[in-house]
Amino acid sequence: MRAELLTTSLLGLDREEINALVREAGEPSYRAQQIMDTVYRQRVGTLDEISTMPQEFRERLARSGVTVGAARVEKKFVSQDGTVRYLIAFADGQSVETVWMPEGDGGEAGDGSEAEDEVVSAGKNDSQSTQSAVKEMPSLRDSVPSLTASPGTAVPGFHMPPLTGLESGSSDRQLHPITSSSWAVEGDRAGRAALKGKRASSGRSTICVSSQVGCAVDCQFCLTALLGVKRNLTAGEIVGQVCAVLNDQKVSPPEDRINLVFMGMGEPFLNYENFMKAARLLVEAVGIAERRMTVSTAGIVPRIHDFGGEAIRPKLAISLNASNDALRTRLMPVNKKWSLEMLMAAARAYPLRPREWVTFEYVLLGGVNDEPENAKEAAELLRGLRCKVNLIALNPGPGIDFTTPGAERVAAFQKILREAGIPAFVRRPRGRDIYAACGQLKRTVEVATSPEPRLQSISPAPES
Ligand code: SF4
């Protein structure tokens, strides 16, 4: 076997690479399929478990330094609502977080196939307005037979990891905005099932996947930025997160309907080649349909253009978070390099497939980007685009210098977008009771209860 294959992980190799490995080992070509099946479909953890292959060949691989390269779950935290946060470790000691949401992500994912039936409205009983918003867009209406404003579903629907393990010695600031308490749902059915150790519902489960250790993009409301980027994940490490969670949850695509959102740690489009290879492996080898995957970018414009040309690609979500350049540059320095004009041009040029739309994520920061004027500006930016907007009210953690807008302000923002003909949905993150530990995850195994969000005391936005 070639030297470069002697110390490699099978996980992350594509069919062509596995074919080469088998060929150079002098084994019959069908061994490649055996490896693909066991590594990606059965998701074995060791060479010994590849029982379809002769022991002699397995031993030879092992002697050559070939491993399966499975990711290792180092820690696991279960929320009362059923969300599970995994700390997943790699061979070099680095780790990332991966999140399992047993009843989906509340409708984002940008996965239009089922997003809207999980949509939660900001108002008291807003199912009617949700319906009317969807009517604005035939592709949404066609794909959603029924809309319910049911509680208990949610996800951080923006490009920010739902939870993050910080390196020892890093800031205590909490990374993720958590849902406003008025939207918190605890102890739901999935949560109780999870806590009882039963197999969670896999009807519309979602895994939030990381693409880098840390992140270089420096969004001001995100603690991952404080880590800087430590390194890119390999394709095998990206796929390995998914395999580890599937194994732990005892679910298996395609029989179980699994959604993926690449919204964990890191900017996937700054690790583009590895991310794309992982996406292809997840589709072709693991068996998760590309329509069930969504990647979120902070706005790496050249890669948005590249991504549109990929033969296999997840759906696209863009983390917007501001309605004008000055504000966006303040919140997301990446905007200095790729302005809103460039970003929106890329979004308008993006080659949408039938029944597909671009999702824009907008984290609402009290008194910063949640004014009626911001909503009107955002509506103008998005006018004419086949898109929807996911609104997420920030729940600031310790040290985050932003506050959470009240539900009425969120509803007012949503209303303005909808009245402008833009489908807008309010998202509720899951697993809030296990979020507080994320800033200290690598220093302690304790799970703390997250603090109540500090609601902003700004009066409701006037009706427009
Ligand atoms: S792109 Fe921004 S929000 Fe996403 S992980 Fe990086 S710093 Fe956080």
C-alpha cells in the first residue's frame, strides 16, 4: 500500500480512495464496497467489526496504520427538552460540539421539506398569519400540507453553534443566545422519552454539525470567535460527528428521517473542500438526502458562488443579522470584506432548485438591530428573493453585551417582514437548560442551569 494510506482513517475516504486502498492492498475490488458499507452504513468503530472481510486483511490494515477513525463522544449532556449536546473528541485532543435535536430544529434547517410545519409564531395564536405568510410563496405552500404553531420545537437557526465547548482558560462568556423565557418549553414528550433512555423520536430529528475547531469570523455575538480558528475539521471528522450521534441515538438513515444543519462551530465555507467532501459522503455513503441538509454561512461570497455550482449540495442559509452595512460591519466584521451589496448579489444569483429557497437568519439584539426601521430595511434587501427569514431572539450569556428583545418586539419585527410579503418565522432554541455549561465545558463535567435571559426593557415597537 502507498505510504500515504498507511496512517489513514477510513472514515473520510470516498469511494475512489477506498478503491485505491483495496487495489494497492491486492484485495478483490468488492472489498471496497464492504468497507463503504461497514464504515458509513453500519458505522463500525474498529477494523475488527468489519466482519465481512477476512481477519488477515483487517490485521494487515491495522499493521499498516489504517484505522476506522471513528469520532469519540467525550461528554454528553441531555436537556429536559430532549436536546443532547455532545462533546466529540478527535485524535489530536481537539474537540467540537455536536447537537442532537430529537424533534427537529423547529423548522429551520432551511429544510423546506418540513420546516414550516414546525414553525412557531411569535404571537399568541399566529397560525393564521403563518399560513398567510406561506401563501405568499407557492414553493412553501406546496410543500407544507398543514401548518401548526405548536410549541416545543426550536433551534438556534443562525450560523452559530447551539453550544460550544471552550478551551480551558478561555472566557466564561456564554456563547449562545438562548430562547427568551416566554418561549421556553421544558419537559416535552421527546425530553421525557430521552430522559427515560428510550429511543428518541426520529421523525424529524436534526443534528447540528461543526466544521472547524473555533472560528475566525469574529461575529460579535458569538463566543466561538474568541477561540479563533484552531484548525479545520477533516471530512472524516465532520462525517464522524454525524456517525457518532446516529450510533448513540440508535437511529439510521435513510430509514430514520434525519436532518443535518451545518451550523455548529466554525464557518463551513472557510473549510470548503473538507465540508463539501463531507456533504457528498453524507449523501452518497451515509444515506442522508441532500434536501435534508442545510449549511449556514456568515457570507463568504465567493464560496456562495462556488456552492451554487456543486452537483450535490445542501440547502443554503445566510446569517444576515443586520439590515444595513454599518450595522452589519459592527456585528459581523466579515461584512467589511463582503458587503451587503455583494452578499445580496450572490444570493440573487444563487441557482435555486425547484421548491428551494434561501433562508436568512436574523438574530435579534435588543435595541441594536430589532427596530421597525431595521425590519423595513431588511424587507427591502430581501424583496423579490425566493427566501424566508428565521428570527432568533438573543438570549445573552455572561459577558455578551447584547440583550434579548421582548416577544412583542420580535412579533412586531416579524409582522413588518410578513406584511412586506416575506415569510418570517420565529425560532426557539432547544436545550436551554444545558447551555450554561458550555463556556466551561472543557474545564468541568458539571452541567449548570442557564441563567434567565435578561430581557430588554425597550417598549414594544409600534404597529406599522
Ligand atoms: S461564523 Fe460567526 S456566528 Fe458562526 S461560529 Fe463563526 S463567529 Fe460564530
